[in-house]
Amino acid sequence: MKYSKIISGTMTWGSWGKNLSKNEMADLMNHCLSHGITTFDHADIYGAYTTEADFGKAFTDSGIKREDIQLISKCGIQYICDNRENKVKHYDYSKDYIIWSVEQSLSNLNTEYLDLLLLHRPSPLMVPEEIAEAITILKKDGKIRDFGVSNFTPSQMEMIGLRIDIDVNQIEFSLTEHSAMHDGTLDYMKTCGIKPMAWSPLGNVFKDDNEQTRRIHKQLGALLDKYNATEDQLLLAWILKHPAGIVPVVGTTNNKRLQQAMGATKIDLELEDWFLILVASQGHKVP
């Protein structure tokens, strides 16, 4: 695999979450590596365009070799904040902006290349030919290695994919948000050899207290001893069981939970247990 089986999402590392210091970020990177998490997921907008630079400073001091990790970033969202003069939140996928944004990310992250660049969200005004031209230039110049999208539908992937190869689509996917399993998104990616990555892989299971989450907790609780696992590990194992080869992007900065997340990769849910968990989420048997 080009990426670790569990990816560390950095959205809450900076000002949008934990406000980790440079030393804390460096320690967290090294903790991830010690447990086999070598891929770090960024977006230019995280921390209102500040988290990449904070990470980059910590990476420089971490002692980690660039070849030992993989860096992902996203571009395209023009966010309203003090660091950008935008009148409205919008998307920009012009050739010049994509190239400029990648160069900014490279400078911020203190790296010469991104392992993966993603278009953060689809825009109704995106021009596939212009996107393809930008990606071709970036690949030729060695500034990105792989290209992908995020939150794109099958038709949007097809439109872009006819002009430039798509390696990855990062989508929301979890036990409580698994529409991609039914609307053709994962089918399309499996057919076309596009790697799915899943953001918010634990869904709302630990956030909401309602009939659905109570059913889920009850079912997961009945399986804990069988798999010698925690609930969050079973939720990740449920995702990992899917034949599309989904890679979870976990947003925690907690050392123990990161270690537990990697433990989920060793759990192989039995077929009926996978469906028991699905039924608990849906509240009814499968059709």
C-alpha cells in the first residue's frame, strides 16, 4: 500500500481543535509512526490556513525522514477568515490557483512534494480540462505523486477521470453514514480502481444518544469479548471489511485511541457479525 492502513487526520491538531504546540505535534507524529501510522491527512484550510505551517515546523524538528511518511493535502475551498480576502465561501479550481495552492502547501509543510493532492469538494464551475492541465504540470514538476478528489459523486469522478487519472476519493463513510455503499459511489470506485478513504469513520456513534446509537452500542457490546476489542475498533473493523479497501482517516490526537485504531486492522469480522452490526445501525433487516 502507498498509505498506512489507518491515516491520521490533522484537522484538529491546530487552532481548530487541540492547539498542539510544536513539540506536542512532533511527539504525536513520532507516536503515530511507532504504531504504523505513517500517513498524515491535511487540507490547506485547516486552522484557517495555519495548521499546515504549524505541522511543517514540527515536522522539521521531529527527526522524521520524509521518505518514512506520506503527506496528503487538499485544495479548492476558499474560506472566509482573516487569512483570505474572500467575500463568500466558494471553490476555485482554476489551473493557476491549484498550482499556487500546492506550492503554498509544500512551503508550509516543509516538503518538496505531496504524496497525494485532493480536490476538497466538487464545484459546479470546475472545468475538467483545466484541472487535468494543472495536475499534469504538478506531476511533471514532481510536486505531487498521486491525484484524487474528496466528496465526489460517481458522475463527478467520471467527468474528471476521463481527463486525468483519479487515484483516491476521500468520502464520509461510517456505520451511521454509509450511503456511499448504496448509491453507487463505492461500486464505481471499486470498478475503476479508485482507492476510498473515509473521513469521520466513527460517525455519530459516540456523539449522539438516540435509538440508533443505543442499538449500535448494544450490538457492539455483545461482540467485545469475542474479538477482544473496543467499540471504536469494531467500528473501524466494520469499515475495513468492505471489499473496496476503504482506508479510515481518524481525527483523534489521543495516543491510546490512535494505537487502538491500528489494532482494528488486525480484526477480521465474521460475515454474520458484519451484518449484525449493519442491522443494528439500520434498525431493520437487509432487504
